[in-house]
Amino acid sequence: MAARVVLVPYLVFVALVVFLPADDASRVTGIVWWAAHALADLGLPLGETAVVLEFAANVALFVPIGLASRLAFPRVRPWAIVVAGCLGSTCIELVQLAIPSRVSTVSDVVANTLGALLGVALAAVTSAAGHRVGRRGPA
């Protein structure tokens, strides 16, 4: 039940981040550019660093979706959650085509799908760890 309570507001947050015009969304996602510039000050190439950090941010954006979805809907097969993440990301990118200040990319779909997969895997790890602790009993 708690996972469902967390999932809904998180999905609203994601919708705001991905559908706001780029200037408004940059208030939330500006940390990627801040980090890229900070790493560039340390000698890393700015362009490549920004691309890697943006990809990582897109992965991280969907990890909670995969995790919370798996915990909220345990009867749904894990692969179905990953496919739903991919389809959701594809829909986001298609809508972004209609938003003049946004850029739609296949790499975002790949990163978001990877994030959903990692979230599902994290749910499996935490569930397995919880079962092991539960079998041993309290310390």
C-alpha cells in the first residue's frame, strides 16, 4: 500500500519535469548542468560529461517508478513493468515532440527503460533480503 501512495505523487513529479517547457524544467534539472560544469572545472570535457550525466539522470528518474511499481503491484510480472516503463517513456518522448522547447531522443527512452529495469531489480533484491531477515526472526 505504501508503494502506491509514493508512486502517484512521484508520477506527477515526473510529468511536471518532462512536460514543462525546457526553461521551467531546467529549474529542476539544472543540477545536471551544474554538475557537468563542476566536473569540467576539474578537467573533464564539458560536452561529454553533460551527455553522460543527462543519461544517468534519465536512468535515475525511472528507478523509483520501477521499484514502486513492482512493490505496489507484486502480481504483475517484472518484465511487464519494464515494458510499461519503455512504453511510458516512448509516450513522453512523443509528447515532447509537440513541445517547442523540448528535445525528444531515443537515448532518453533507453535510459528510462534501463531505470525501470534497475528499479524492478532493486525491488527483487529488497524483497529477497526481507524474506531472509524474516526467516531468521528477530535478533
